[in-house]
Amino acid sequence: MSSPAERFPTDPEDPGHDARDSAGGPNPSPNPNSEAAPDAGAAAHARRRRRTLQEQAQASLARKVATARKAHRSIAKATAKRARALADLQRWSSDPATAKLLNPDYAAESVRGPVLADADASPRKIPAWEDQEIARRTITTEVACSLRLADRTAENLIGESSLFAGPMKATLTAMSSGDISYRHGQVLMDQLSLLPLEEAAEFEARLLPEAKDLTVGKLAVKARRMRERAHPETLSTRATAAVAERGVWWEGRADGMGTLTWYGTAVQTQAALDRLTSIAESTQALERHDASIPEMDRRTIGQICADAMADLVLDGVTAAGTGGGIRGSVMVTVPVFTLMGKSEAPGFLEGYGPIPADVAREIAAGAPSFTRLLVHPETGAVLSVGKEQYRVPADTRRWLGLRDGTCRFPGCTRPASRSDIDHTIAREHGGPTDYDNLAHLCRAHHRLKHQTLWAVVQEPGGVLRWTSPAGETHRTYPETTLGPPPTLAPTPEPPATSARPRTSDLPDDPPF
């Protein structure tokens, strides 16, 4: 019987590889004059063969790891090259002459005043952006769409590239040679960006040699400790500034899941985790003593923590009374057969996508009201939208919300319910208030469309064809296939004196 070593898969790239070795090769001829010699010779041959195969495996391992290391270094070199290119783009756009050329007013006969916001057919106006702001937004969105990134990701990438090519040239050089990875460079930047410029060069010189030998995690710990000792400001002063950056972010995940990130003080977040863990441990102890709960249905600590947090966030009330009677609202589309329990076709959550049928039914069971949709039985196209009111603007907005789902700028995922309705062809240029000339744009991209060289055309079926200032074409498609909305006689608008603020009005632009 062959040993595992003798069955080791050979590598055709190994020097000296011979197919006969794979089959075990010929056995040495026995010595007829000795009974022990054949057995001893066979054992020695087997040992030599195992050592040879092991050496071949080690050689293959070394070669394959070297190939991976070379590719890893190539990634660092490529990211350094990208950083230089983006830093060059940022420097170019920051030039006042360039910024002026990126302003649509440069080629116009007259300079525009305030820009029409066009949100929900509202006549309110907003201040025009300055040249530098137009240039910044232009290169951010150009890079985002070209690299298939979110706007915030693109802006962060441009900002860090400028730091690499500026005060962190030594780090960029190390990345260019493949001595450190892009992630090592980011760790250094995270700490260097929090130091005054006069301190950053010395800090980089001390830490960069360490980065060539440490893992990313160990480098982060060491860099954070070194920065704490090197920073001229007290921790109290820096903590006060950091608190201003607190916030909450949501990100959709696969299989009907999502992640809610809370960025707060270390004391608050750690105390919250400790409280959730305490709740989970006491709850788990009760479940263990509850004979009515099958073993397979008993929750883990992590599952109970998640359930407890959902209960506290969705139903809890703050000490000031905030949250009482307030519930988060979502828009879910549920096929009628799914609602009746005759199908397991998924529902659709606005701003996310498909969710399990049982979750959609659970949401529908507690919904205070419904909007009826008439759907084509074969194509799935929505043919009409149910109405509680007979004012065309309200019906059209509901129809557009179902069609678009999100902001229609390339890559944007802001829900339609939190976006403006924009005339693709502006009203002042003769654009009609018709379904095939309207689309949802979030406030930031709405202003971008009106105040930069981005251009958009609405094609049949609600497809938007965007052309960037650099001439690249990007198409965005409706989330739901819809037929034309029903045409009704318009209801006269109330007098201007009785107009009230619109519920769709949003705060200022979200930060990029």
C-alpha cells in the first residue's frame, strides 16, 4: 500500500518532475543472497522518496507563496499609481482657472442668479454654488461613476490620495515599491491626519519602518499609541471635537439583512454592549429553564442581543420622552398571492430590494393602510396605482415613487421617499409635468444636475441617460416596470396664501 506521502499530488512546474515517479517507479532488484537486504533496501528507498516528495511540496509552496506575494506587491504599486493620478486630478480642479471652466455659466451669455430647486414642482430657489464647489462636486461624481463607487467613497479616495501625494510622500514611495500594502498606508494616514502637519513628518519617519514588518492590526495599535503620546493637544480637547462626528449609518446586506452602525463615544458604545450582553445572559438563563422551548429554538447570546437592541430602538422611549408613539416607516410592495399565502414570491423593500415572503406578510398584517396596484399578469408591469385622492400631483408622485425606488443618479441609493422630484427638461425650458419627464433625485444630485455640466435625457420606459462632464455615458433604470399612470383632470392648486410647507422638503445636502 502506498503511503500518503507517496500519493502526494505532483506539480508539473516542479523541476525534475517525472511521470514515472507519480506511479511509484520501479522497485530495486532484490539480492538473492540475503533475506534481510530486500526489506531494508525497500524501506530506505521509501524514506528517500518521501523526503523527495516533501522537498518538492516545500518548493511548490515557496513558489506559489512568492507568486501571491508578487501580486500583493503589485496591488500596492497600483494603488500608489491611482493615488498619484487622483491627487493630480484634485490639484488640477483646484486651480481657479480650471474651476471657472467647469462652471456651466462660463459659456453662457449671462451669469445665473439663484437656481430653481424644482422639488415637487415647488418654485423655491437655492443659492448657486461657487466655482470651487462646482469643481469639487464634478470630479467627485465623475470619479464615482467611472470607478463604480459611492460619492462619499470617491471623495474619501480623492482626499486620501491628496494626503499620500502631499505630506505622506514617504508612505506613497513605500507603497510604490511594494514595501507596504495599501491597508498599511491607510493605517498610517488615519493617525497622521489627526496630527498637526509639523508633527506628521517626524511621526511618519518613526512609524514607517515598523509598517514594513507588522501586520495591519498590530500597526494600528502601535500607531494609535504613538499618536497619543505625540499629539500636542490633550485627549479631552480631541475627544470634544470627535464627538461632533457621531452618527448612525445603515447598509443593506444579503438575504434580507442590514447593518446599522452607531458611531458614538467609547463609554456609550461599550456601556450599550455591556447592557445588551447582560440582558441577553439573563434572558438566556430563563430560556434554559423553560421546558416549553425546544433546544434547537433557544437563542444564542448574539441573537438575543440583536433582538433586544431591535426592541429598544424600535419601541423604546428616551428619558426626554422622545420616541413615544413614533415608529420607523418603510415602504414594502407585496404581490397579492404572497399576501394571500398562495405564493412565496418575495416582497420588495424600498431602497433595499427583495425580502422574504413571510416578512412581507408580517409587515402587511400590521400596516394601517394599503395602496392598490394593478399588475399585468404576464409582464409584471404595474398598470395603475390606487388612489385615495384625485389630485394629479399626489397620484403622480406615488406612481413615480413606485417606479424609481431610489434617487436616479448613477450609484445613488437614497430612497425615493427622501428625494426630490425633478423635471428632466426644466420647466423654464418648456419641460412638461408629465410622468415621462419626471424622476427622483436626492437633494445633492438634484443640485448637481442643475448647477454642473452633467446632463440627462429621459428615454422610453423611464430610463435616464446621464452624460458626465468628461463625456462618459451612464444609464440608470427604474426599479419597477410601470405602465403610464392614469390620466385625470387636474385639480386646481390652492391659492398661494394658503400654501403650506411640503412634507417632501429635505434639509441641506447630505455631507459627501
